[in-house]
Amino acid sequence: MKSILIVTDAWRPLTNGVVTTLTQTVECLAGFGYDVHVAHPGQFSTVPCPSYPEIRLALRPARALASRIEAHRPYALHIATEGPVGWAARRYCLSRGLRFTSSYHTQFPQYLRSRIPVPLAASYALLRGFHAAAQRCMVSTASVHRELAARGFANLVLWGRGVNTELFRPRPKEFLQLPRPVAAYAGRLAIEKNVEAFLRMPWHGSKIVIGDGPERCRLEQQYPAAHFVGYRFAEDLAAHIAAADVLVFPSRTDTFGLVNLEAMACGVPVAAYPVTGPIDVVEDGLTGALDADLGSAALRALRIDPAACRQSAVRRGWDSCARQFEHHLVECSPAAAIARGRSTALMRQSGQALP
């Protein structure tokens, strides 16, 4: 049985799109017959992330991570994030001539700039260097591919996202006893998510905020008319989303936005800005509305046929996404690295082009 090691700085109990994507991928790969292991911050000493204590950052994970990699001896190694664990895995692979793949999940430069005035060019240069060492860098959409290619990333491949259509399905609207129409936001309450654009949006009905994060206290005090329900999970989360009349996705920095697919699977149209992420997920006029005016988008989305939303989502299962991931993996064993080194040396001696 071939072993796959996925290295990530984001893992349970965190609740976000990265964790959901990796969790579903691990489950699918195990179903395909792989022995899958995950290296994550919970296996190391950690410290809270500044300004976001829910996120734990691994503290000097290099030695313990090296032991884990050597114990698992994976056939393929994938680095999912650019945090301390991801950097430690990258250094380990490069020091031993091992190939690996990586993935780009988060618009980290924009997130960082929303907190600290760091130039985008500097952040992208750091990330470009990180992913350049990988054989392939997996990205979620064609828009992200184009954006990163324009910034000099050269090893990009597509790895799509899916949705659990058995969990996320149409359900009774009566679950939420609120004045209609109900506009919902679901996700982290952090500055980069632009939740305030949703809360400021003119709306003649109810607004519900599903999720939590460092911005919740301030937003709840500033917008008391909105209903803040905190984190919801599994059936409870699906019931809350399905009971809404429209899901509003105010982020301008997400690379995908899994909650958009989850809403569509529930038969709930999506309102969003026409930016990277939503433009690859939401079909304007068919499964939602994209508009520079978020309030106008939400009103227009109310006229969308819920059946069309559901029909679009059921075509996006996690199995096919995991097969994409599997296809992009590369062998990383030391024996393979030695063989590649010999092959490269022979090709250089003979004057052949390197792969």
C-alpha cells in the first residue's frame, strides 16, 4: 500500500475551507487504497498566531517533522500550506533531494496587508520562492492560475473543489423563524473576509451570521440587528444554510469559497463580488448573482431558481477532486531521488534537454 504524507499548518479543530478540503481529500484517498498520514501543528509545540489566537503555529517543528517523514517513508509528500510546518517540510525535502508537490489555498499577501502594511510584491515573491521548489503547485481555479502565472509562478496545475451533496441538500426554510427574506453569511469573522460589507448592505428582511472569529465581538456590538449564531457544524450547519434565501459571500480575497458550493447544493443562490473565487464557482444569473454592488447582487439572487443551484452543485463531488490531486502527486522516495540524479547527470553529459 502506497503511503502519502500531507503536511499542513491548518487542521482540525479549525473550521475553514483548507481544513475541509484536506479532510475530504484524505478520506477519498484512503478509499482509493492509500495509507494517508497528516503532519499538522497539533503534533508539535505551538504558540497562538498573533491577532488570531484560534490558529496555532508550530514552534520549531523541523526535528520532530523529520522523524515523522522518516518513519512514514511516504511514496508522495504534499505540502499544503506555507506556515512553519510547511517551511520545515520544504527544507527537509530540499536538503535530501526529495520531490514534493504543494498547493496554494490562501491569498496570504492580501490577508497580511489587511493587518500590516507589507507590499504585495514582497509577499508574492516569498510565496513564489516557496512554491517554485515544488514539482507542481496545485491551485483551485482557472482565475487563481491566471493571477499567479501573471505574478511569475511557473509550475501551476488545477486541483478543483467539491461538496458533500448528501449533507448539503435542500431542507425546510422553517428552520429559521425570522422575517423573510433571510440573507446569510457563513465563514470566519476576520478582517480579510470583509464581513462588514454584508452587514452594511441594505436589506429588508433578516441577516444571519454563521461563524466566529476575532472580529465577532466588534461586529456583534456594531450591528445588533443581525443574528450571530456562532460556529455550526455538520447537519446543524447545513440546516442553517438551507434555511436562508440567499448566501452572501463578501470576501474579495478568497481563492475559492467552499461555502458557495455548499449553499448551491442546498438550493440557495449566492450573491458575491465578481472577483477571483466566486467568478469560477457562481454562474451569474443561473446559480447566483455577481455584482460590484453587493446589495444589488443579493436582491437579484433572490430571483434565481433553487433547482438550478442544486443541479450545478451535484456535478462537483469530492471523489473527482481527489482523483485530480492523486494525478498531480510525484514520487519522493530517496531511491527515486538518486535515480533521478543519475539520469540527470547522464543527460547533461550527453547534452540532452532536461525534463
